[in-house]
Amino acid sequence: MINVVLAVIEQEEKIVLVKRERGDFIGLYALPGGKVEESEHIDKAVEREIQEELGLNIPMKRVLGIATEIMHDKGETSFLYCCELKMDVNQEIENPEFEYQWFSKEELKSSKKIVESDKRMIENFYLKEDINYMRLDCYREDSGEYSWK
């Protein structure tokens, strides 16, 4: 079981996503975040990951939702804690570890450059706020493409 924190960081009606450079989904944009370390609380894990990836020191506002994602090709299950952090309008990203891009709410819904599971969490946990738990089943097709059911 892998525990992962993901951050929805909003500033002026836009959400920041980072471009995946390693692991799964290389080249697609995803919520910033990473693995929770041993003996680490969720709030501290997401704050640490955001400091490492984007150079931002911002506190966690709340947990938006939790998803369990099974990567069937790897036989791995992850608990994904989707957290909200609020950036001050005067705050800027400093020394980012990865390429990043700001997406408007409309771009989040229509973009094909975003990891599908992240897109679903953003829509359900953040934009709609209608659920707080999701099941994500990810399959890797023979072509190498991923699909979620």
C-alpha cells in the first residue's frame, strides 16, 4: 500500500499542475505531490512536497477527498489524499523542480494533457465538491496507453 498526497493549489481562479518527468504518465500534467514518509502526517507531507516541488511554503487548508487507485498492471494500490492549499495572490512559485502550468477551470475540463485520475479528482473533489471518496481502477492497454474504469 502506497500513501500519496496531492495538492490542489489555486491562485486567482486557476490551478497549478506539474509536468510528469518520471514514473508513470510522463509528459502529462498532474497535481503536485508525492509519497508520505514514515511517521509523517498528511498535512506535513503535502506541505513538504509542495516546498520541494514548487518552492512554496503554504499550509494545507483541508483534505478535499481520498481515492484508492489500483494500478492493475503493477498490482499496486495507492491511497491518494487530495488536499487543498491556498496561495496568496502575491506569492510566486520559486525554483520549481518540474515544469508547471496554470489551468483555468474550463481548461481542466477539456485538456487532454492531464492525467485522467487527477482530472477526475479535481472535478469531483474540488470543482463539484459532491463526493469525498473515489475508486480508481487503472489499466494499461497492450498499446501502452492507460485507461480508468
